[in-house]
Amino acid sequence: MNHHRRGPLAALALLVTLLAAGAEAQDPDCPRWRDAFTGMPFKMVTIQAGAKTLAVRVKAADNSERQAGGFQCATHEEIQRNLILFDFGDEIVTQFHMKNVRAPLDIAFVKADGRIFSILRMDPSPTRLYGPMGPFRYAIEARAGFYDSQGIRQGEARLVLPDTR
């Protein structure tokens, strides 16, 4: 009879051990990345896709700390609810990583003139890097499937930023 009670206790002990291991595996920089993510201001942008115009509320990764953080250590719910706009000021060549990101993302790469020329899917990985073939000024990260669900296709859509003059 004692072995019947040991099964649930063993399962509980295993669960506690796994949760503790997961907590230890969290990047020690997560508080930094959480602060960067929660501190991103919101702004409105427009994406034109054919005859469709989509007004989108984005978090603005408007400095190097916020750009480095992106969706790192964000919750699954935050990833589902938010988009992040990266503005590098000039066209650059760089890559994005998915370290400490809990869900797959889509990322649109945008030329300085607003043309969305590449959309990639990024899967969580501690080592893989993602980038387009060529320089870009802007990037917009969104939950996986966002661009397809909105009918936004690379080479056929444009990002329009509000006039800041």
C-alpha cells in the first residue's frame, strides 16, 4: 500500500526539481531585458499592403538597449499582444537572435524607403541568427503568423511612419 502513495510524491518531487532547474536556467540578464521591453514607448505606424491599410500599434525599440533586448524574456502573452519596431537610423547589415525568446516570431525587414523586402520566421534558439539578404533600416518583430494573417507579403507592402517634423 505504501507504493501507491509514493507515486504521486515522486511525481511532485520531479516537478519541483524540473521547475527549479528551469528557474536556474533563466538568463541572469532577464531583469535587464524585462526593463528594456517594458520601457519601450508605444507608437502608431501604418502598413500598406495592396489596397489594404493597416494601422498598427508597436513598441519602439528606440535605443541600443531596447534593440538588444527585443522580446528576450517577454512572456508568451506579451509576444502575442505586441509588435516591436526597430529603427536603426540608417540602413545596416545585422542579424537577430532568439535567445531567451519563448515563442516563434515573424520579422519583417524594411528598407529606408519603407519597402518591406523580406519576412522571415524565427524560432527560439540559443545560437541561431536571422537576417535578410541585404541592408535594412527597420525591422518589425511580431508573433508567428501575424504577417500572413494580415495579408502582408514581402515585396508587396510598405511601412509608413508618422511624420515627425
